[in-house]
Amino acid sequence: MKVVGLILGGGAGSRLQPLTQERSKPAVPIAGKYRLVDIPISNCINSGIRNVFLLTQFNSVSLHQHIAATYRFDQFSGGHVRILAAEQTPGSTGWFQGTADAVRRSMRYFMGEEPELVVILSGDQLYRMDLEEVIKAHVSNGSDLTICTKPVEREEAESLGIMQVDAAGRIVRFEEKPGDTPELDELRAPLYDDPRYLASMGIYVFNMDVLKKLLCESDEMDFGKDIIPKAINTHQVYSYIFEDYWEDIGTIRSFWSANLALTDPLPSFSFYDMSAPIYTRMRYLPPSKINQCNLRRCLLSEGCIITGKRIDHSVIGLRALVGEGTEIEDSIIMGADYYEHGGSAHQSGIPLGIGRNCVIKQAIVDKNARIGDGVVISPEDKPFDEVADLYRIRDGIMVIPKGTVIPSGAIL
């Protein structure tokens, strides 16, 4: 059976600002050395789906560079990860207007593969899923469309898209963000003793002919809001219940929490499962060098030089430089895109990386930041959300934007 994967990667990602100021959401680094887009692509590859299309639109240059440098299939085994960027055509002169619109306007490209099934995935979620099992269930049910769902408790269900299923697993009703209302009680999943609700994960398996019909007979823009609620009334739509770890990386708080959870001794999601590895770009960096530092519950990426005092419950990205006496706690340090050599000193005089005797707590320091000596970075005693020249606080997390220069002695 011919299957293609479509990954939606074109959103503006406004809730992840300023991390998405210069990159799209799928290009945001995660776990020190990966990017979010590596998750759905790896799930496809590990599930035998080797023809993958990535739909892009917003701030997509770094995402395109990452894909071109990473996913090169050889001519014998076949396969590709192909970028489909928003474009002007004689029939359309605007940007993608939603998820369904993006797939509709890209259809002529992936239809050349003559697929029988199309798997549609999001580019900003953290999970590991065997998509072959989803496809088997889809075929076994005689389904036109299968929607992957995640059991959630009532509090979460209030702000998600909730599916009501019958005893056979067929979806009979869909409500977008039902809120804390009596209507929500009607959507409770019958197969659980305690109150559980089935939330859409934004992962779909379509029969190609059904997808084409639904999109071409309508000009509606979004799957979740428009296409799927109507399809439930006209087609065989089933739920595939996913009980494992899944996190939607939609906000600064969820991004920060998901990263730091990876430092747990036995995390809910592990990058160390080699039965289904997560792939990313090979950079050929040297091993990290630790001159001195008390390290505890950390992910430490390649190419770092660490001369700090203490790093606790933190993720340290590629090529990160940490100076003597510096303390880092509950933070994500994304590192740098390059090493700085003696002849290429910055005009500020502050070297790339984190200087000496700094204190960084509950923060995200984006790539290529230059932090002088004796700097304090913490959201403590500050508003929950705040915008300043050198930082932003979102969801109670302080974020230092990419390439920011912070002078020595600054207290943020």
C-alpha cells in the first residue's frame, strides 16, 4: 500500500515568540541537538513511510537548511523529505490560509506519488508513534479517515478538540474547545471508568480519494474547525487511541517543561530508545569538554566547553560555552551555530556564550547569545509576562532572544 506523509510546518508560532522570531516552529531546537521537525519525520521513517512532504510558509529558511543538510536518502533504498513551500500560482496568489488550505494547494505535488493513504502530521509535537499500527487499524476498520486521539482529563478537555466515539470506536461527534459545560459531560469516553475524554492530536490518516473529495468540494480552510466536523457526518471516521507520551509544544511554558522533563532519570519521553531513534543532522562536533562543574540532571550536547560552578536540571545545547563560577538552574541554553575564533571578536567585546560568575535561573537562552561576566538572569519578582529590550518573560519563563548581547554586570 502506497503511503505518503505530510507534515504541516507553516504556522507563525506566535505563542512561542521570541523563539520563532527568526525561525518557524518546526525549526525550534529541542533536547539540545534536535529540532522539533525531526520528531514527525523520524516517526515516519521508523514506520516505513519514506516519501514525506513538508509544507512550509513562515520564517522557513533555517527549516529548509536543516532538511537539506539532514534527510538525504540513498538512490538504492529510495525515499525523500521534500519541501513544499507556499507559492503564488495562476490560480492562487495568497499565503496558505489554514491546514486544509495548505494541503489542498499542495495536492498536485504529492498526488504524483499515487498514494492510497495520506498521513498528516503536525510539525510541533513531541511523541513517538508507530504509524504502521495506526494504518493497520485504519484498514481493519474500513475507515475513510482515522484521527489519532489522546485520553485527557476534564480540565484539559475544556480547551481541546474532543471526539465522542461509539462502542466500535467510530467518531460520532466533535466539539472544539467545549469549555466547562454540561455538553462536555456528554462527550465522555465510554471505555474508561474515571472521567476521560478523547482529544484530537492533529494526526490524521486519510484515504487519498476521500481527502481529495473533501478538499476539492469545499473551500474551507482548516481541518479541525471545518473539514473534520463535516466528514464525521458523511464518512466512516474512526478514532485511534494513543496512550503513550504526547506533548503539544505550543507555548513557552510547554516548551520549557517538555525540555526539562527530558533530564529526569526515567523521563516519560526518551531519546535513548534505539528501537525507534530520532534522527537529526550529523555535525561532526568534538566531544564536550568539562574543565570543572557540578553537573546534575542535565542534557549536555556535543561541542561544549564547560568551566562553570553548577548546572542543575537544565538542557545545554550545541557548542555552548559556560564560564568559570557560573550557575545555571532550571534553564535551557541553546548554544551556538558556530565557534568564534580570535580574529572574529564581536564589536561589543563580549565573547560568544556565557561569561564568568553568572546566575541563570528559569530561563531560555536562545542561540548565539553573548552574556558578559557577573550577569543575573531570572524571572523572580517580575511580571508573569513582560517585554524588555534584552529579554521577554512569557508564562513566567525568561527568554533571551537569539543573538542578544548582555553587558557584564547586568541584572535582568
